[in-house]
Amino acid sequence: MYNSFARGYDLLTDNIAYKQFADYYEEIFARQGIKPELVLDLGCGTGTVTAMMANRGYDMIGVDISGEMLNIARTKTDKVLFLQQDMTDFELYGTVDVIYSALDAVNYVLSKKDLKRMFRLVKNYLNFGGIFIFDINTPHKFQNVLDGNTFVYDKESVYCVWQNELDKRSGICTFFIDLFYREKGTLFERFYEEHYERAYAPGELGTMLKEAGLKLLGTYDAFSFRRPKPASERIFMVAQKIGESR
């Protein structure tokens, strides 16, 4: 996963408002009255948001399972410690003030057992009072926006055909991704990858967070502090590790 796709990822996601993620995280920090120093980006990908946060003065750690994605991330900043690890089984040298997971990385965890383990690790590596922020693609988006639809991206150096199919029984959506990279002139080389995301209801995620020992502080429509709507396509969840400060 994210092997051949890593090469064209930034080009194919140039419509994403990455700055909006960094701004929103800082709004959450302000609302919670915290001034984090050490922050973990869990599932950091090519490190665009990670680098932004580092440039804003945070000490950053980035964790991702894809070596190809991390190779690109390391070209963007030398201020971040990047670790190639599975986000459901990561290991840090100590605790951090904030953990966030951006761009529906949580949906990529297909097993509830694995996700529960990840939430327990998040709790383990957060300082007391530290917060955990993540966003998900909603069940509505999988069912009404992605399922059965095909998206085509035509960039100068890469052409991508992205098809989606949701298994309503399992809640797992398969992304069939055909990539054509321009090699020389009109010559393209084709690559193919399949990615998988699982639809999670906010309620079941809230239960998992509680079972992991994290307190759910809020569930919000994307980049706001309003309650999600039935047609919300992306929501954010904010949780906290409760306990006495050390």
C-alpha cells in the first residue's frame, strides 16, 4: 500500500487544504487551553502537515508504515523524527503532548481489534491531559459519494483512474487505483494498487475510545465545532487522557 502511489501522491492531492488541518489543530489546542511541545503525527504519509506543524514551532514525530511515503516526507523537512512503523503497533521513546491522525488514516485500520490496540497505544503514549485528534470519512461518504463512482485525475506527469466499491456487509470500501506515470515524451508506465478503508460510525469509535481509557471531548463536522450533519463527509473526533499531571 502506498508503494507506487507514493510517487504521485502529492500531485494527486494538491487540492487538499493541508493548511486548514494545521490551523484547525491549533484552534483545538486553544479551545482546550493547552500549549503542546511534542506532537506525534500518526500515519503522516508524505509529511505535508507534519512539516507545517514543525515550521510552526512544534517538536514533531511522524509515524507511517510506508517507506516510500516517508522518503518523500524526509525531503520536506529536517526538523522531524520520522519512524517507519505500523500505526496500530507503534512504539515511541517516551510520551507526547498531542497525537493526531489526519486525512482518514483511521479508516485504513480495517480490524476493530487493531483499532482498539491503536487507541490503547495512543493512551499509553499521551501525557496526562494530552489530546488525541483524528478525522474519518463518514459512512455517508462511503455509501453516497464513493461507492460505485470513478474519479479521474489528469496531471502533467501522472494520470490516475480511481474506482470505488463498498462492501455494505463488511463496511470495507476498496479503492482500485490505476496509475500512469509519464516516463519520456508520450510514454507512460502503468502501476496498479488496491487500497481499503473501513466505515466506522462515530458512536462505535466513541465506545472504543472509552474502552481504551480516553475521554471523548467532542465530535465535530469538518474544520468546525458544530455537530456533524447526516450528510457530513468528514468528521473530527477529539479525546483526552484524563489523570493527574505529573
